[in-house]
Amino acid sequence: LSHVADLDQPIDVRYEFEIGDYYKEIGNEIYLNLILDKSLIDDFKKDRQNPIENDYKYINRSVTKMNIPDGYHVKYLPKNESYDSDVFGFTITYQLTGNQLTATKTFYVDYLMMMPHEFKSWDNGIKTYSTACRQAVIFEKNQ
């Protein structure tokens, strides 16, 4: 935890945890979704008619790093995705460096008041975001 006392700086929180049973193993393959924070994944506004007030603008960045399991290689790496609009945007990137895989998700909200005419743009972005967050890395057992 850093920058807690300095209100002009973003707070940086770092932590480690384990999630059991968060993958599927099918035959010689392991399917693993590295996007652990899926907040706002289905936050569609299509049926709403009134403006939405937001308490603050923010950026949420999460980085997931993992070592490739022994005896496996990366068979499939999801493509990098991004979306940018006046009300929000995101980027999801994957990087393979040696034996380490890194997934970085940056999500920002850039409105204090979202008007109904902006809901379609929001929903289009959320659709892209939802699809990107559901992608899995595929590891295959070495022959």
C-alpha cells in the first residue's frame, strides 16, 4: 500500500491470493481466464431512460502474472482488446515473457453524469468488454 497520505497521488494496492478450481482441464489442455476482476461485465443501460450520476471518475488497473505450468506451453493467447469513448474505456493486454504470462486490464470511467443519449455507446463498449473479459488462455501439455 502506497500514497495513502498523499491525496494528490493514486493509491497503489498490491496483494497476492490463490483461487482454487478456477480453471478447466480437458484432455491435454488447461483453460484459464486471467481476468479476475469482472466488475461491470454485464452493466448494460439499454432499458434505462434517466441520466446516471457517478460519484467520481476513476481508473482501475489490475495485473495478473503467472508462471506457465511445468510441462505445458501456451497454445492460445487471447488477442489484446480496447475500447475508448467519452464515458468509459478499457484495454486488456496479454504478454508472454519467457515462462511468465501477464494479463493487464485497465478500465476507466470518465463521467459524473451520463445522459441517455450516451447509453448506446456505453452498451456497445460493455459488449466488447464482456467478450474480452471472458477469453481464456489455453495451455497444452508438451509432447
